[in-house]
Amino acid sequence: MNAWIYMLLGALLTLALVWLRTHRAGFVAQRPQDYEDEGPAFDVRKHLNGPLLCEGVIYGPMGRVSSRFTADFHAVWDGNSGVMTEKFLYDDGSVQNREWRLELTGDGTIRARADDVVGTGMGRQSGPTVLLRYDIRLPKESGGHVLNTVDWMYLTPNGTIMNRSQFRKFGIKVAELVATMRPKET
């Protein structure tokens, strides 16, 4: 009987440590306040505006690259409302299109909607960062699953944006995206 109690306590301790690592010390534990006093300031109306080039990789659940892509973005703002169209070209030849409808409030809060986003994504710009959380529905060809997404964008001193996103299902990371975004040369 004592062996079962020790096994149960060990399992509970392991689960508690995994939860702490994931929610208090990992990527998803970052907060916009962590960056608010740093610079240069990320203003989505300025830095996500006009034609942009995006290049990136997607890692699968085991950490190996599962896909590479390039994308053309184009964002247009009217005051605090913006529309950003995205056209992704993946290494397997497939194409994906998305249109984000963005709203920025006076306190830096961002509301984001897209056809494959379930509900409304919520985020915040703070210092040189933007955080966006949303649930995205994968295409039917990819299973149609809904994944919880945490999307961090970091503005670099030269104006390039580094994007790191993690996708989770039932709290388990199933994919990660790392990409750069920069103004497209005309």
C-alpha cells in the first residue's frame, strides 16, 4: 500500500512541476508588463502597415521542422481599425490566405478577428512587444482541430519583427512557429 501512495505522490508532484514550468516559467508565462519599460515602442499601426514580407518555419510536437513558408502581408489602417491580408506559400506548394480585422484601443489592447479564428483574439502592445492570444481552427485537411495560440511579436532595433507562436491542444504544445516580418522592398 505504501508503494502506491509514493507512486501517486510522485505522479502528483511531477504534474505540479510540469504545470508550474508551463504556466509560470515558460513561454506562455510572459506578460506584456514584463516589457513595458523597454523600447523602441511597437505600434501595430506603424510597424504592421503596408506591404510586408514574412518568412518562417513551423516545428511539430517533437521539435523538428514540419514546414517552411514565405508570406506576403498587406496591412491598411484607418485610425485604430486595420485589415491585414496574408498569403502564405508553404514548402509543399500549398497556399493559405487569411484576413485579420484588427482594432486597437487607447490603452494598447488589440482585438483580432479572422475567419479561421474562433471568437475574438485578444492582445496587447507593450514596449517593443505585442502579445496576441486566440483559438485557431485548422483547415479540414489538417484535421480541423481548434488550437489555443499564444503569439508574441518582438520589434528589433532595425524594425524587423520576430514572431514566435505556440499552438496547444488540451494544454499540450503541438506546434511552434518562428518567423520574421519586415517591410517589403518595392
